[in-house]
Amino acid sequence: MNKITITADGSNTLYNETIGEHYHSKHGALQESKHVFIDAGLKHVAASRKDISILEIGFGTGLNFLLTLAHAVAENLQLSYTGIEAFPLETTELKSTGYDQYVPQEIWDSLETNYLSALKAPVALLPGQQLFIPHTTLDQFQSDTPFDLIYFDAFSVQHQPEMWSDEIIAHTCSFLKPGGTFVTYAITGKLKRALKANGFSIEKLPGAPGKREMLRGTKL
């Protein structure tokens, strides 16, 4: 069982003892998710399209998905969401996060009810809103359909360096449409070089609390 930790903004995260790291920033799980993935990612893409396909690298606690689905419903977006997860949480762990308090009840209920099914196949949670959580590692993941937006939310390079290798970044970038967007909480020279080598333009944006900068890339 992963251990609950309360972060600086009052929201919970879980500590993954196998990796040796929390799933979210200790400076604020909720505000990091909103800042990096909703504000810099989803809202950026939604400015030009209403049907959005998202690939999340590291579904984890489901927080990014819950906030994404809540925004999609509120803004009448059509969402197809794929969240790769090699080590899915148990349903009891998912409930223990307390993230139900941050989204409308129907959003939480739709995830809780369909979580185990979504680990096996794509599921329609709400009208026009689809979720799939492939139970696989990133290097084994394949998709014939490219995505509009990638949330790269792997554990840090210090604790999971294999997820930030040039090969894995290239593999991840191959799933993005031309003109698509890549967002992550991290920004390093190595990551910038890897993205540029795969045909991306790079933006440095202000980071979430606890981080000076974050990265957004556009596939040219």
C-alpha cells in the first residue's frame, strides 16, 4: 500500500515506496497538476480545437485525468484519454487520495465505477468522454492513432532515469500529431535537446510552486 502524504496546498499525494518518490509535488499536488497539465497543456490545445486526444505518461493517482475530465465537461470538449500505467493503484488506494473533493461527484463516480474496466479496454465514462489505462510500460506501448496532447508525468529523472532517456523520449514523441503539444513539469538541457532532435520547438514557462520553470513543446 502506498502511503498518503499531505502536500503544501492541503491536497494529498501518495508515496511510492518501490520508486522512492511521491506521485506529485510536495509543494502542492493539486496546484501542480492544474498549472502544468491543465493550464499549460489542456487549455492551450483547447483554444484551437474541441475534440482532444490525450496520452498521459504515468496515470498514477488519476488526478490529472480527473481535472482534465472536469474541464472537458465544463467546456463541452470531447475527450479521448489514454493513461499508460505499469503499476496501477488498487481501487482502495485511488479512493484514499481524497480527490473526489476537487471535481463534481459525477466525474469522480465515473472514474471509480469504470477504473478496473478501463485497465482492460477503452471505456465511455460520460457522453463524449473516453478513458483507457493500458496496463503496460511505456517502452512496450504502441498506438496506431496519434494524439493531440501528451502529459509527460513520469517520476523524476533522479528516481526513474530510464523514463527520460533519448530513446524513450523519441518513442513518446512518435505518438504525437504534427502541431501537437508536449507538456511536463521538468526542464533540463538533455530533455530540450531530445525534443529538438525529434522536431519540436520548445517553450520555457514558469513552473509550478517549487520549480522555477517547466517545459512545453510543439511538434513541427
